[in-house]
Amino acid sequence: MTSQSKEKKTPQRRQHPLILNFPFLHPEMESADLLEDLPEEVLFLDPGINENGSGRIWRPSNLPLSEELAKIFLRESASFALERGRSVGALKAAAMTGDDFYSQTVYSIQSKLTGGAEPRREDPAVRSQQTLLLAWQHEEQTLEIRNIQQGIDDGFAHLEQSLGVGDGEDLDELFGVRAAMAAPEQDQVVAWSGILEAVLFFLPESTALLSRHQDVTDALTDIASCSEEALTELQASDLLRSTARKTGARIIHAPGWKLMGKTRCPEHKPWLAQPRFMLLPASGNDLREDASS
């Protein structure tokens, strides 16, 4: 296999510093307008499963699970959920913490994760990657549902055109059928704060996050923006400043635990004590609704 063909399959890795979009891991989860406005230097984190090799994808070099094990984990979490006959989304979230996930799934991956040693499920690196994998898979399913819904809408639009149905006509009966066929919305598997905790575990010190997610912005309203003097003192990168100008964003700088809305840093999660840069909309006019709504 040539090096060129390998490059097409390998997610692109950029030199630090980086700007990562948050909380979505798929570019397609963002609205088309927002995605078009994002500067090319803003990338999306790959939790070790993305095979598309998009130029906007960045994969951490310190992920503990290989791509093969990542796929097995997602397959087994889905099997665990289906075996229990409950909400797939809820059980996927529970799979990260439940011991029975490792002992009772049809194809247990505990031995592959541990290599015969003590279980690694308490390893924060493993847990963080699993969190991101579950969030990634939820986005995949959301995108599939969107495609199905788009197909339904396109089909009804074609039907209306064929029937000569115009705007303002009584379409209650037709819309009733459409509503019955509408794809159901999915519950969020992992909250944005949980995704943030996992992202920060793998985030290089010089990497900043950019978010226009409504819930994230609302939660961080009380954190003051950095002044020019503060940015100079903190040795903020030229890339950070440039991206803020391009996007009209304000820059905040705070420990990870504070960005998550906690009152102090958990003792067993020291990586959350590291101060981080984040770019947020500078005004209410820049806020957007959750792209999954």
C-alpha cells in the first residue's frame, strides 16, 4: 500500500496549538451555515474510530484503545443494551460504569482491554475514550435519523407536488400520516459536561476549544472574558487570537473543573485543574440552538 493511500485513511494530525470544536465530534452535526463560517483551523476531535480521514479531524496520539478495540467496545455496548431490552442510549451511558458490561456481554472485551492483567476500566484514559466513543456513536445515529427524516420530507414534498396541493390548503390528514412516519428524537447519551471532562483528558496544554452550543454558552456566562493584557500575560497563541477575531468570539481562561460547572477540582481527576482557553460567542446574537434539536 502506498503512503498516499494510507494518508487518505488516516485522520489528519496537526501540529499544536490547535483549536477544537466543542461539543460535537462530527462536522455534519453543526448547521451548514455555522460550518461554513468556521475557520479552517478549527478541527473536530476523533475518539479513535473515524475512518474518513477528513482534513478537519484531529486524533489524540495518546488514546489507550486501538481502532479495533474501539469498534469492539461500541459493538458490545450496543449488544449489552439490546440484551437488557431497555433504552439503548441510557444503557450505553450505563455501560461505562457497570461491571456487568464487562462480564455479561455476549462477546466480553475485558480480556482484550487488560491483556490478562487487572481490569483497566478504572483507568481514566480508558473511561475518557469510552465516553467520547459513545458520544461519537450517538452523533452517528442522530445523523442517520436526520437522513431518514429528510427522505420522508422529500417524499411528501414530491407527493404534494404530484397531487397539486398548494400552500394554505387543509393538509391535516396528510400531515397526520407524516407525523406518524417522523423519525423519533434520541435522548442525549452523554451530557456536554461529561464530553468536556473526557476531551480535557486528551487535550494538549496549548489547545483551545471553540463552542457555539447554547447550553455551553449559557453555563459559562459568568466567566469573564480575558483582556488583552491577560492574554499577553497568559502567552495566548496568535492562532487563538486570530480565530477569535475571525469568529467574533470572546476568550475565557479557566480550570477544567470550572468550565464543567463544578465548585472544585475532584481529587481523582487532576487533569481538570489545568486552566484552559475557550472561545465563546461574544453576544447573544451569536448564540445558536442545539444542532440536534
